[in-house]
Amino acid sequence: MPRDQDRLESACSEHSEGSGHSDDSGREAARVLRRLVRKGGEATEEDCFPLFDLLAPDGGGASRTAAAALPFVVGLATDPGMGARTELVDLLVVLHRAAAKAGPHQVDPEWPAAWQRHRPAMQALHADPDPAVRRAAISLVAGVPALAELCRAEAQPAVRVPLLLALGDAAAAVAAGSAAEAAPSARTEREAYEAYEATRAVLAAALEDAHPAVRVAAVHACALLDPLSPVRHAGPLVEAFSGATAPAAFEEAWYTPRGDEPWLREPVVAGTAGLFDDAPQAGTSFVAGLVDAARRTEDTALCSAALDVAWRLLVHRPSTGPALLPLAGELLAHPDGAVRLGAAHILAVLGPRAAPHADRLAALLDDPGEDEYIDGTVGEYARWALARIGDARALPGLVERLYQPYREGYSGGWIVGSPRRPDIDDVLVPLREHADALMPALLEAMRHDAAHYDGNGLLTRTFLRILKAWGEVSLPALPDVVALLDDTRYSLDAAEALAAMGRAAASAEPALRRCAVLDAPANHCLVAWAAWRISGDGPSPVRLLGDALNEEGPFHGPVHLLADFGRAAAPYAERVRRIMDHADAWSRVQAAGTLWVLTGEPGPSVRALEEYVLQFADDHDDGYLTFGDALDVLTRIGTVTPAIRAALYTIKASDRRLSARPGYLAVLQDEGLRAAIEDVLTLTRSEP
């Protein structure tokens, strides 16, 4: 390896001219390389870090400085006496990728020849005695045949695993490239076939390997070429993960092609479960197999990992619920608190279907078991599960338990989509029939929050939304709601809660009419409407609401409130019709419902709503709220078209959660939308 220091600096400095980098960049690269030479075996990864910025800044092409430094980097990386060799190999990988991705004007003319000149030395890295160096050099391998040959020759599991994963990626890329060709050439088809055959032979041998991580890596690679392969190998996968030596085996050997650190077994379980995304029933069988094996061997870590997979299946695939129900029920008796918590959480999300396990859940109401990574106790999740079931044993202390974390400064932080405490309104809104029992504690919590916490008052507003959802049975809260009318943080939510109480709240009308609101026309419209709702007397706000309708965006006025006045608001039907035809999605759907009330003609409204139903059926990656509103309006109108009915049957058959929300919220929204779909499908009247 060239070690002459003057030559090193001269080469880097000379080639830096005209490269887009300053002379200082070349000289600094020379100094870093010289320091590495001087330190030899004592060199560390920190000593190599400056070279990444100097030779491949932002991964942008290949400069003259990089071309000049390449022989020295290769020499250091291949020198057995050099420390931090894996970082130097990583640098070669970064340089190669940067040059491959860059446009011709970003690659120095001398780079391609320099790279080819030193390829033999770099290829020798694949036979290096140091497994870490061989592993780092995997990304320098070009093509399926070379990767397949290295897989056959490699005996070290910590290198075989990333080689197999890289082989699967490479073979899949070849197959995808062939499939992308409109008319593949004979050469392209032959290359794809040869790549497939070479990969198949290597993976077939790896599937029989004695090392569990190697077998699992082979399944991952197979899945890229044959998506059904994991289904056929579900049993062997369970065996690989549940053996007595499995935890140590994965920690020893599971490296990814671009990873510097090994993975623990449990993250590999999670990644492997993703191979079953398109086969949810096989995925639930895989989970059940893991749980069964974990219980036999008392492997708590594996049991927890399997429950994590079960949770993700449940959140994304409605069809998995029946199979996961008995599994979660059995794990309520597990000796580990984290496992019991995960099982109780799954049962809570399953809701009424978990009723067969209500007695087991009730026995856990005071269970203090916890999970290090999830807020709350086993008892909290068991109580939520009973509440979802509708079991009265959940009621004593329910509101206090839900509010207690906020008394203690709970921030509500969590990883999106992970198991977590439910929001207070998600627990209490469905419990309207138990409002009498829950009301005293709810009002105490609302008073405490309003009196002790500043800011935007989100939690007090949450309590007001609960009262609104409970409607007339919220009347005992009347004095507390009226007391919040003078605070602009709460006044609009308080007005809506009073309106939901109906005529029994008429005594609040004077306070409501003078309540404090932010000075926006829409706020005054809402207050006038709410006052009319609870009193039934005084001047009708129809004209105020009708005149507030705005045919220009983005806000089109209180079109949804106008429906409460029926034919008395008919003079504004034409304005409502124009909003239905030209406004934003939410306003159009609300206007459709109002127009039907004002005119008594279902046809125009139903045809307008049909657009949103058909649109959602074609691509329901968005528009969940609009779709739900459209279903509610259709139910009120009582009429559907054949196209709507057919689209709803298509949506109903989907085994995807009808939600873009994370975690348990996806299940709740999906349940609500599917119930609304059933309501619409029961309608018998059809609009041509």
C-alpha cells in the first residue's frame, strides 16, 4: 500500500483542483489519511468519520479528490493491520453508491477507471479473515451470481444472514426489471431465469441450515420471489424463533446488509410477521404458534413479541379478531404483567366480542402489572375492556381512573399506533345509558381541570363533548356547563352541549345568548341556533343562518344548522343547492342533507352523496370522515341508489380497516363506519 506522505498529500491536493472542492478539502483528506496510516491498528471509527464529508459530501457524485484518495482508502481497508477497517469499507460503499446515483457531470472522468483498477483488491475483501469486514463488503458485490457464490462459500452465520438477504433483494430486482420490460429481450429473460435458479438453489440449502437465523433469513429472501413462501414455512419459522438457543443465535447472527449492529430476536419476529401481510389468516396462525411455543418453554420475551404482532394484525385486519380473541383470553392468566396487559388491551379493542372473558377481566381490575413501554396498568386496560363490553363492573371508579393520570401531569405521549391508554371520550361516550352513575365523577373532574389547568383547555372541552354526545341525559351538568360560557376556550363547546340537552335546559338561554365567543360570524350563528334549540321561543335565527350562507370558499356558512328549521328555511334552498354543487367536501355533504329537509326531494341529495360513496369505494385511502357523514345523511334520507348499494357491499367485503387513524382509533372508526354501512344497506327505498 502506498504510504509516502508527500505523495499522498500531493495526489489529493492536485486532483482537488477543478473538482468542485477547495484545495483545503484535498489537503484535509490527505491529513486524515496520513493520521490513519500513523495510528495503524489503533485507528478508530471516529478517525474515519471526516473522510465521509470530505470525499462524499451529501452523497453527491465522485469528485477528483475522491478519485485521488481511492487507492489510499482501498489500501487501508485491505490492510490487516489497520484498525477501523469496517468503517473504511463502509466509505468505499458510500463512494460507489454516490457515483452510481450521480449524473455524468457529477462524476470525475478519472473515477470509473480508478474504481475498475482497484476492484480486484476490493473483491479480496469477500475472503477476508475478519467476518465484520466480509459483512461490510457485501454492498460492494455486484450481481446475483456473485452473491450466490459467496452464499455457498460462507460458513459464518453472521455473514450468511446478510448475504442471503442481499441475494433475495438482488434476485427480486432482476425479476422486477424483467417484468417491467414491455417486451423483454431473450437476454433479459435468460438473466432473470438464471438469477432465479441460482437464488433458488442457494435458498433451498439455507432453509435446511442448522442455524435458526440462517433459516429465517432464507424465508425472508424466498418471500421476495414467492410471497406465499412464508405461509408454507410458518411452522419452521415458529421452531426457529422458539428454540432454546434462539435468542442468542439471533443476537449473534442477524445483521442486515447495511447494518452495523445485530438485531435481537424480538424485532426479527416483528419483521418476519410482516411477510404475512397479504395472508392474515396465516399470520394469526403464526402468532398462535409462537404463543403456544412460548408458553411451553416459559419464554416471556417471545410471548410479548407475539402479542405485539397480534396487535398489529388486529389494527389492520378485521378478519383476524375471531382467531385472536381466545388467544388473548388465555393470556390474561400469564404470570408476566406485560403479557397480561397486552392481552387485556387486545380484548378492550375487540369490545363486545370479548364478553366471554368478562369474568377474567373483572378479576384483574386491581392488577398493578405494567409494561415498561406502555402507560397504564393491567387493571386500567381490564376496566376499559369491561367498559367496551358494557359490563357494569367497569363503572365504579372508571372516571377517576381515567382522569387520575392528568392530575399527575400526564402528557399523553406515545408512539403512534402502539398500544396506549384510551382517550377519555373514547371510553365514556358509548356509556350513555350509565350517565347517571358516571355523572358525579365526570363533573368533579371537569371542575378540577377547568380550575387548575391553563392552556387551550383541551381536556375540559373533551368533557363537554362527552356531555354533548350523551344529549338529554346530561341535564344534571347544566350549572357546570353554564359556568363555562364566559370562557372563550369553552363557550362554543358548552353551547353545543346545552343544545344537545334540549328544552329541559331552557333556563340557560339568557346566559347562552350573552356568552363570550371569539368575534367570528360563525360563532354567533352557532350561539343563536343553540339558544333557539333550548328555548323554542324568541326570534327564529333562520334569517341569520340563511344570510350567513356563503357560496364562496373556504367556509360556506352554517348549512348544517339550517336543517333544524325544516320547510321554514325553504327560501334558502337555492343557496344550499349551490353549496351542495360547488363547495368543499364536508360542506357539500352537509348541504345535501339540508337540501332534502328543505325541499322534501331526495333525488338531488342522494345523487350528490353517491359521488362520495363511489369515490371511497374506488380508493379509500382518504375521505373517511366525509364518507361517514355521507352515510349518516343517507340513513336520515332513507334512500339509496343501486350504485351506492353495490359500492357499499364492495367496501363491506374489504379486509382492511376503514380508517387512516393509528392504533386502537383505527378499530373504533372502522367499527363505526361498518355499522353505518349496515344501516344504509337495510334501507329498502331506491332512487333511480
